Amino acid sequence: MSDPEQLVSGIEARLRPLEVALAEAWWETSTHVSEQAKERRERIELERRALLADPEAFAAIREARGTDVDDPLVRRQLDVLHDAFAPHQVPEALRRRLVGLEVEVEATFNSHRGEIGGQRVDDNHILEILRSSDDTGERKVAWQASKQVGAQVAEQVRELAELRNQAARGLGYRDHFELALATGELDEGRLFATLDEVDRATAGPFTEWKGRLDQSLAARFGCGVADLRPWHYDDPFFQDPPVAGAVDLDPIFEDADIEGLTLRTYDGLGLDLRPVLEQSDLFAREGKSQHAFCIDIDREGDVRVLCNVEPSERWMDTMLHEFGHATYDRGIDRRLPWLLRAATHALTTEGVAMLFGRLPRDPNWLRRIAGIDATRIDELAPRLAESRRANLLVFARWVLVMTTFERGLYANPSADHEARWWDIVERFQLLHRPEPGSAEAAWASKIHLTVAPVYYQNYLYGELVASQLGDAVAARATGLVDHVDAGRLLVDDFFAPGASLRWDRLVERATGEPLGAGAFARHLTA
């Protein structure tokens, strides 16, 4: 088709039903693991990628982008289509191998359960041991159970990296890491400049905070600081701070209605998420993914959340985070063309999710939404501030680990990634590596390397967005808790435009300044 508008319309007509069917298949494989579900997902994924690999359609998109297109929405759709089609201009055999391997590894993650003493245990059980046990031996066994999936998938993850690189090089890119950033509207130089800025802003405060934490943990476990190992921390990846380094809010949530508090939070903003709740799958069981995500099935309002909720601060945070994604998806203007009816970038939706995920440590939210006595909140206030700071520090250092590691994974998939992993962990997280043989291929136990490659930088950018957007909401709507005007501001200025604006333009328009690390750095001292 020579007319750009007709071209876009024709491609959408072919792509839209495949995207909806794939979203439904992904939901099915995540909630009910089975061979039939896996095969259906693989078949639809292959159909979708075959369309995105259509060389004639891609040539037409490139030609149309080189012409004068008056309609800004048509121009934007051409940009979106270009970045969707470009990575898939690869031979069919390679495409089929990639899809088959991706689906196979994800199914392994979804069905896997760690084993302790010959018993299958879920991630919540492992986390509870790491959260509460004072027995170092028990903690080590639980931590090792959290890493067992890595040994199962490590060689497949290496193969995926090799195959993705093969595809990227065929398209003229150094490797898949460069390709993913380039077709995701991110500049690699700017990304690593931002990472360096965050590293500098967090290194000193993190070192000071972790020094105090380690003294506390060493006293708890009756060992020297030099004897502490990854299993002495509450999270298997040390991506969240231990209670000893923050504040224990679990007693507040042990009898809480996590779903009710989630709805109450968004109700206070004038945002009704009951339709999402009705479609969601929130509690753990066999044959279900142990992770958490939000998915927009059709860009028409069918938005769903998967969680594995237990009454704890962690799951309160996660529910608010995932329903933050959901309120963004539902707030996008449905008058937009279907191709633009999505978040403009992963980093913008992560920013919204992180903004809401911070609320369980907000005194105003604890008082107004969770109903905690004001006297108790006054007692907690200093530790809540320390907890907010610790969460930002720990997570920022963790993202530095993941992004640095993943860049190296694609630079040389056959390298000694076990040694690289612990080198990077020691550098950014100041953890002592375990003795050899403690966990085989611990690095491969992080699911994002398989199902969301070259994604983790979006979490750090998301923290920057959350800080900047939160400041804008506080200045213009007096706060995020129980302020309908804040909900209206978020919808009108941030959600409604969908993908009609590039992420950088959206952030600058909504917050009044380009995205940077300034607001994030200020939140470290707040």
C-alpha cells in the first residue's frame, strides 16, 4: 500500500487479532501450566512473528516513514510499527528456534518449585524462611532451593543469547543488547551515563547503610561480618532490604485485606479497578507462575493481574505496583488508534507502578488507607523514612547488577558467567560470594533474562520517573493519597496519551523537566 494511513490500517487489521490471542495464551500458560497451553502459545507466537518478519510490509513501513505524513498519529504509528518489525527481519528457521526455546524455558520457570528435604516448596515458603529463620543452615538450604531452577535453564539461556545475537548481527547490530535498546527508543550511551550517575549518587549512602546492616546481621547470626553470605539477607537476590535494615511492617498486614486496601487506595484517587480485580488471579497454587505481572489483553479494557498474595508488606507493595500498571492501561484514551493504545514505554508504566508501590511506607497512606493509629505512625516515622531510603538504595544497586550483567551476557554468551555474576554482585551490592558449589548457575535463576531480555534498565528509569512524577503530583495535587485531583492529573497528563507521544516527551510534558536522576537523588535524603 502506498498511502501511509491505509498501510497502517492494513497492518493493524492483521496484527491486532494475533496480539489479543497471544495475550490470552500467555495468561493461560502463566495460570495453568500444560503442554496444550504451551503448544498454543508457541503456535500463536510464531504466527505473530511471521507477520512481523514480513519483508514487504517492513519495506513499505520504511518507505512511508521517508515521506511527508501530515497526521502526527499516523507518523507515530509508523514509528511504532518500524520498531516492532525491525528485530524480526530474520530467517524463519532462526525465528522458530527462538520461539520454541523461549516458550520451553518460560514453561520450566512456571512449573518449577524448589526442593527442601525432598519436598517441593514455593517461593513464598522460601521467602518466609529467609525472612524469619535464625538458623544459618536452614537459610542456606532455602537460598539454594531458590537457585535450583538456574541449573535447569542455564545452557538454554546461553543458547538464547547466542541465537538473539545471531539475529541482531544479521540486522547490522553489535549484539541483541544494542538491538533491543535501539528499537526500544533508548540510547545506550545515555543509559550507561545515567547508570553511572545513579552509581555515584548511591555508592556512598549504600556503603554506609549496608555497613550498619551487616553489623546487625552478624550479631543476629553469631558470626563475623566477613562470614555473611547471600542467604543471610531476606531476599534471594538482595533486591529488597532486610527488615533489619529498614522496618518490619509485616505485623501491620498480617490480618489485612490486601485486595481491599488495594481497591481503597485507587478509589481514593477516583480510579475504579474492580473490573481488573474480577479478571485477576491473585493467590498461589501448583501449576501457576510464582511471579507477578499485569497484562492488557485487548487494549479495550480487559486488564488482568497475576500475583501470589500473602498478608505481608511485600505483597501489599506488589499489589499496589501491579494495579498501578493496571490503572495506567485502563486510563489510556480508547479513542486513540489501537496501535497507540498502550503505555508509550515500559519505563513509564514501571514509573507509575513504582510510585504506587512506595505507598506502604508512606505515613499518610498508613493512616488514611491502612487505618493505623496516628500515635503508632509517629513512633514509626523515622524508621519509615529510613525504609523508603533503604528500598531506593538497595533496588538501585540491584538494577546496576542486572543491567551490567546482561550487557556482558550478550557481549559473550559463552563466558564464565558464574564468576562474572559474583564479581558484579560484590562490586555493586557488597555481598560476599558463596563458596564454590553452593549454587550452580545462580545467575540463570532470574527469570527476566529469559522472558524479558534487556528489560531491567526500565526499572531504574522507572524509579527516576516515579520520583519526578511523584514530585509533580505533590506540587500540583497536594499528594497521592485520597486526592481525586491527583488521579485526574495522572490520567489526563500521563495515562491518556498512550503511545501517541515518545516517552521522553511525555515525561517532560507531565513533570515540567526532562527525565534525570535529580529527583531520585533528592528522595534519597528525604
